[in-house]
Amino acid sequence: MFKRPRLSAQTFPVNAGIAGFLLFYAASCSGPQEAEETPQETTETQAPEAPAQPAAEPDSLPAVWMTRELDFPVRSIGIAGGAGSTFAVAYDGGGLQIFDFDGDRITEISNHDVTALAQGRYVMISGTPVTVYPGIDAQGDMKAWIYGGGLSEAIQYDLQGVDGAALAGICAADPQNRDASLQRIAFWTEAAPAVLEIGELVERGGELEWVKTDEESVSQPIEACTFIANEAETFNAPVAGAAGLKRLGRETLVTLTEEGMVDVSVDGGETTRYEILDGITVVVPSEPKAIAATGDARGGGYPGGLIVLGGDIERGDHRVVMVDPSKITLTPLTESAIGQ
């Protein structure tokens, strides 16, 4: 069920700076907090619960929940754990929409052509709580999509500090020093596909700015990246997507191949291919196109974290599916079959 407060403002001046955004955000929250709902969404099912039993197969994980049918194919997913507990979906030809961990839409679809999304983060900007999703638009520019509870859709924000060639891919993670930056962001460009540019997102001079801290050159074109054990890691074909999942001190790397296969590695160990099993009422996409994960999925019934996969469960039926990784993240390593 999609619910939102009535808004007193609908558009945001893109180059107005973060101060302009905060004024806009405050105005958006000033209207009456009166919920609206879209009739066709009123049949949304209840919140998920962790599965009562683990998956039967040794190298498998259970899909436990999914969204209702989406309006467009899924192009990319960004997830924000912690207090944010939302994920953003970039649609192929459709815009961007944000969901909670129950799979319910919490925003309308924004009119932005988003080619890639990275991990989001719930942050305080000048004392205002918002969730920020870094990403890339259709022109190859780095942007941030910002969401707060009073907005009907995510707002696109121009990030400072990134100039030059069009970006080809992006990944993000929590900052190493929370007092110094908001988020770590890395990317590669179309002009230099084998060089990962690494930096920090900071609030500076009334703007959100990306500041370069390092770079890493690899031997082959980068297809995906993520941060794992506080380090940026790159992947080339056939890996199409990657996500790091930290839970109870354990670092779990989850990658998605071009064919939609899911591979898992724990604490730098061997990689094991996992089958994602359908639930009683949940159908897994045969070839997922996008992946994201978080180890902090509070409020969503996922004690071991959450993996989300986007794709089609049948022709024309677009979904995001929630996968419970507790079998990996909550199992003592001495008893785990991973890497055996």
C-alpha cells in the first residue's frame, strides 16, 4: 500500500545547494499529515517474517518475500540499511522508486533516467535526517537521490567534485570516519574502464561534494565493484553485480553473474554458488539483473541481513525479491559448509 502525506512543494531547483534542499524538505513536511492510498495497492500483503526452517539444500538460500508487480523492468538497485531500511529501484525506461523492507512502495516514481545505483545511507545533513542514494544518470554524471519522510518522490541532487568522462559504474559504502564524511563512493568511467576512482562524500560549503582519496588500476575492464572488509574490490566479466554484507563482524561478499547466478564468499574464503529457492508464494527471477545487500535490515524481519534481487519472474512481470542470508550470516563459521 502506497501512502504519503500531502505536500506543499513538488519541484526542487537542482542547483540550489544543500541549503535549498533542506528548505524544500521542510516545506514538504509542513502540509497536513493526511495519508492517501492508491486503490490498486490495497491488497499488498503483510510484512515478511524470517523463515521457520532453513533451506533444505546445503548450498541454497530461501527467497522469503517479494514486491508486487512493478511498472517497469529493474535496471539497478541500491539498498540502505540501518535506520533508513529502504531500497531504491532504478527502472529501465521508467525512473526511480523507493520501497521499504516489506516490499511496499513508499514513494511515487521520480522522473529521472537512472542507469546505476549504489548503496544508500541514512545520514544527518545539517541536522536533517535523510537517506542518500548515489548513482549515475543517463548522461554519465554522478548524482545523489535524496529521500526524506515528507517527500512524494526522491529528489535528484547534483554532486560537486566529479568532472571529466562519463561514469560507467559506481559503488558505495559507509564511511570509515563518520565524523569526516557521509559515505565512501567509488566509480569507473567509460574513458578509463580499468581504473577505480575512490573518494568520500562530504558536506562542504553548503554543497554535497565527492572528494577523491585514492585510485586503483586493474588489468581488465571493471564490470562491478563493492566495499568489503573496508576495502574497495573490483570485478570483471562474467560478474555483473556485487554487494558486501557485514553482519556480526562477518564479511560476506555476494556477486551476481551475467547469467543471473549468485556466488557467495565469507571473510575472503572460497566462493560457493548458491541456488535461490522459491518460497511458498515467492517466485525467484530466472535471470536476476540487479543485486544489493545489507547486514543491517532492522524493522524488516531479517535477523541475518537481507539480499535483494531484481528481475522478471515471467515475461513482463517485473519484481524485486527479498532473500534471507541468515543461513550464512548467523551460522558459526566452524559449522558452516561454505567453501567446503
